[in-house]
Amino acid sequence: MTTERSLVLVKPDGHARGLTGEVLRRIEAKGYTLVALEVRVPEVEMLHRHYAEHEGKPFFEPLVEFMSSGPVTAAVIEGERCIEGFRALAGATDPTAAAPGSIRGDLGRDWGEKVQKNIVHGSDSPESAAREIDIWFPGL
Ligand code: RTP
Ligand code: MG
């Protein structure tokens, strides 16, 4: 058994489109457990820490602006290899290329904007998950 935890975010586009419940439904239907759940408008400073790996890239500032533009649902999920598993549920970063059956593939749109508004975030490694969970849910 490789029980892992991952940080999942329903981004402002997902919230605005009323897709939070649908994302949580897919997480639970897959068999992952919700360990923590909170809706909040993230502070810019926190997003700089969350997206530190992308600092300096052309999409960094528009991404932080987008992510701080409205409510986000942050969740810690737990389950067998759930880091890779949730990335598969989410699908490819670009919603126009994401496979049908995935969250981004089924529900994502090409908005023709600077930032890919792709509904969800999921940690990409055990190290990222630990770092991100500590940012969003310190002490958990
Ligand atoms: P995430 O971190 O949100 O789960 O997505 P990801 O790993 O699939 O994508 P990543 O490369 O980490 O990028 C983080 C987020 O930045 C936005 N992005 N926009 N060229 C672009 O317009 C672009 N590239 C990335 C997306 O919102 C992406 O999810
Ligand atoms: Mg990423």
C-alpha cells in the first residue's frame, strides 16, 4: 500500500461555473477520502509560495492574478497513489488537449486567454504535496 495525500484546488473558473461539487464527486467516486476542505479567496502572497516553481515564467503573474480573482476550494485528499491518480482524473494541463473522461477533458474550455483556466490543480509529487499541504493547511 502506498497511501498518499495530495492537495487539490478547484480554481476560480471551476467555482464560478459551479463545478466544485462535480470535482469532489469524482474524487469520492474514485475512492479517495477528503481529509480537509475549505473555500477561500487566496492571498497573493500565498499563491507566490504555492506557484514558486513557475516564478519568472510569462504566465506567472497572470496565473497569480487569476487564482486570486475569486473563491477557490482547497482540499486534501487521501488514497492509494492518489497524487498520480488525481493527475489522471484531472487530465492534461491544456483543456483542449485533455482526454475525454478527465475533468479538464470533459469540462474544460479553451478561453483563448493568457492563462489556461483548467478548473483544478493537483500536486505533482510527494514533495510538492507535502509543501503545498503545509501552505494551505499548516499543521495538518
Ligand atoms: P496544476 O499545477 O494547476 O495542477 O497544473 P499543471 O501541473 O497541469 O500545470 P503547471 O505546468 O504546473 O502550470 C500551472 C498552471 O499554470 C497555468 N498555465 N498557463 N502557457 C500557459 O498559458 C499556462 N501554462 C500553465 C495553468 O492554470 C496551469 O494549471
Ligand atoms: Mg503543476
